Amino acid sequence: MNGFSMAKLLDDKEERYKKQTEMIVLNKLPVISFTINKPGTEKNNEIIKNIFASGLKEIESVLSVNNIEIMDRYCSSDGLSGPIIILSINFNPNKIKEWMVDIENNHPIGRLLDIDVIDEQRGHISRINLGFEARKCLICNDYAKICSRSQRHDMGDVLKKFYNICFLYIEKQQEKT
């Protein structure tokens, strides 16, 4: 598995959490933390980086359309848990989360995007607390957490679905150019 270790992956995720906290404390602002919702151990390849760049472009577009300035940013593209960007935003975190849920629910690759919003007190803004439905499974449309925790689906099937969404999106983007 190319040197993969669960301990290293957990360390990488812990570093992400520390960076989120550091930016919140330093800037005294909520943050958007964006990664790719990729099943399996391989979290960083060219396809994922392409999808990540498209997701980031959509996030930045939504912020720009709403005249929201990005006050600070941290980006890493080489971690074991995949590319990440953390954006400090001087705006209501609940409204930001509503916009991010709209991306996750409606963009062609939205199901693959993991866009967290964390407020100044380091509390995650929950889509459910804002009246939105929990995220759905890529395979069966049951709640994703239920399928993930119970390992309901074969990992090969989940990866196939993930990459099918990626390739379909990339193909459509290439048709536009």
C-alpha cells in the first residue's frame, strides 16, 4: 500500500485539526476547511488534485459572488489525508455553511467534497442543525455514516463509484474547452 499506515494518516488528520485551531485562534474568525471525501487509503493523486482544484474554484466563486473576502489561507497538497485548504472568513459561519452545503448537494462533484465550517469557538457547524439532511452514501443513498461505519458496501464498488463521478466530471470539463 505504498507505505500507508493508519497511524501516519491519523497524525496527518491531527495536524489538520491543529492548523484549523491555530488559524481560528490567530485570526479570531471562522474557517472553511476543505478536503476531498475519498474512500480508501490513497488520498492524494492527480485525479484527486484535479477534483480538489475544481471544488476550491467553486468555493472561491461562491465567496466572491457574495463579496466575502478570504482573510487568511493555508494550503497543503502533499499530506497523507490528501489536499486541504483552510480559509479564514469574516462572515456568519451559519450562512457560509448553507452555501457550502449547497455546493455539496448540487455541484456535479459535490458528493466528493468535504467542506467543513468551524466557528470562532471551534465548533463545527452541522448541516443537520441548519435543517439540511445528512450526507448520502455514494452507492445506495442511505445515510453515508451508516454505510461507512457498517462497511455495508465493497470498497471496490465505492472506489469505482468515486472515480466514475471524477471521470464523468473531468470529461465534461474537457468538452467545455
